[in-house]
Amino acid sequence: MDGSLYRMTETQQPAPALTATGGLLSIDLGAIARNWHHLQRLAPESEIAAVVKADAYGLGAVPVATRLQSEGCRSFFVAHLCEAQALRAHLALTTRLIVLHGPVAGAEAEFAEANITPVLNTPHQVAAYTNLARSLGRKLPAILQLDSGMTRFGLDAADLPALLPLLDAIDLQLVMSHLACADTPDHPANAMQLANFTRMRALFPGIKASLAASSGIFHGRPMQLDLVRPGAALYGLAPIAGRPNPLEPSIRLEATVMQLRHVPSGTPLGYGHTATTTRPSRLATIAIGYADGFRRALSNQGCVWHGETALPILGRVSMDSIIADATNTDLTEGDLVELIGPHRTPDDVARDSDTIGYEILTGLGTRFARRYI
């Protein structure tokens, strides 16, 4: 794992002024680009798309997508039409913007007007979109999602015979499915889904196929097929549980120390008095809380870092602040402490709050100053 973001100095990239906010979120677009190229080397026979839904997992869809487009990425996946519409003006007309949820009833024409490609998941979506294509007198680009065993989105095998005659009206660019257990390589569902998808895609000879997202890429060529759809892997989250992470970190999150105070042993702390000092202590009140995506489950869990010193979190996480033990440190008011960075990755924070790194990234709030590297 390259720690380039974590070795940055203020002379390399000045931090925005923190007079109006309590935290700084640094986002390394270079690391995201290098992760994309790393995946390209792992899957050299596949197109490497990019999933930038949920504002690129909270990191900024426009800066992330425009940087990856400059690196050669030509297909971007989002979840909703509004996300694609917001990106359309920032990307080349030849770049594919693909909406995973497909068109809700009545929105089909908006896809055609904005040059946005839907993923068709239901018989109704297929029928409505092919009807629009016929009414316009031209083939519209589309992707079909097949349910190979996740039982979430996609067409069942039983749906396909009745739908195949309709597909002459569209430009079918890809058939795709999604793996339910890709982050657990030995899970039997992976082989089951690959077999099911192989049978279903045989009904679409000559059409490109996609099965792997971030974790599935690491299963090798049988899962990679013609196009892969990394999301979390681009942003540095570990693709396979329990294995070393080969990807670069893409963010550093820091927050401001707002107050320091000395208290005696036996002092109760925070809401509910769920922590009490066991020695004379120096406490730091830090400007981040669950309104910023620093989850309440981190109450009395984990730590923040000042240089090479860990400061345990004491008491409950409040909406806008936390308390950390700064005893025997040289911390001063106005200093920044690390919440995510070289000492604690998003996956580490997720472990301490009983969730996954995806939720940590997508939950980052809007009250941080942002610095793009």
C-alpha cells in the first residue's frame, strides 16, 4: 500500500482555511487513478469501468469521474438518473453514463434525451424502453441485468423467452449480473452465480458481459469477462476480507481540537456519563460527531491520532463532537487530529463501529473543508 497521501506536507498542498468548519477531508485523486490502473493490470482483457454512485462513495463524483476519464475510463455507473444528469455536462459525449436502477415509469425519455444508458432490470422496464425506441425510430443503448442468484435486481431466467423478441428495438451493449459473496472467495455462491450467469448469457450471443465488481476482479479471469465495475476498490477499501490490501488509501480525515481541559480522576464524561476518568486527565474536545458520519457506535471505541500518539475516544460520540484522552501529549487547541489516515483506515474505523468501509465513506458529511490532491 502506497502511503503517498499520508506523507503529504502542507507545502505540497495547502489546507483550506478551517475558520468555518471543524474538519479537513483530503482526497487523493492520484491514488484513485493509480488504483484504477492497478485493476487494469489485474484484468488486462476487460474494460475497467468506474462506479461513482453516491457522489463517488462520498468523495465527489465530478472530480473523481473527470480525473478517471482523463486516465482513460470510458464507462461510469451510478444508481439514479439524477446522479447521471449531474455528471453528464462534465464528461465527454462519448463517455457512457450508466444508471444501475434503470428508468422509473415515465422517465424513459429523459435517458434518451441526455444520452444516458439504463440498466434494464424488470420486464416492465424492458417493455417501456423498447416502446420508446420504436416510437423514436432509433435503437437506444441499454444494458440488461440478469439475476444470477443475488435475488435483488435483474431478470429471472423465466422472464427471458418472452422478452427476447423485444430486444431488436434496442442497442443491447452489455448483459450483467452482480455477485453476492465476492468478498469471500471460497463461498459456494460465487461458483453457483458464475454458472447461472453463463447459462443465461448464452441467450445473448455476441453481447459483452459483466459480472465482477470490486472484489470479483480479484477472483481472476473467469469472473472478469468483458467489463468490470470497481467502486470501493477505486477508493482504497480492502477487496477481500482477511487479506492484505493491495490498493492505495484515497482519503485522510482530520478534525480540529476545540478545547483542552484538565480534570481529576473520577470525572464523568459526555452524554449518559458512559465513561469516567481513572486518573487525573487532560481531555480534548474535537469537532466531529455523528452528524459528520463519525458513527455513534464509536462511543468508547477506538482512538484518534496526534502524530504517533493514539488518543482513546472517551464517552459517547455526540452530534458534533467527541472527547479524547490527550493526557501526556503536547496537543494544543486548534491542532488537527487524525480520524482516518495512516494509523486508521476506513476499514479499521468500520471494524470498530461494527459496519463496513463502504458505509464509513458514503456517510462522510458535508461539513468538512475538502482538499483534492
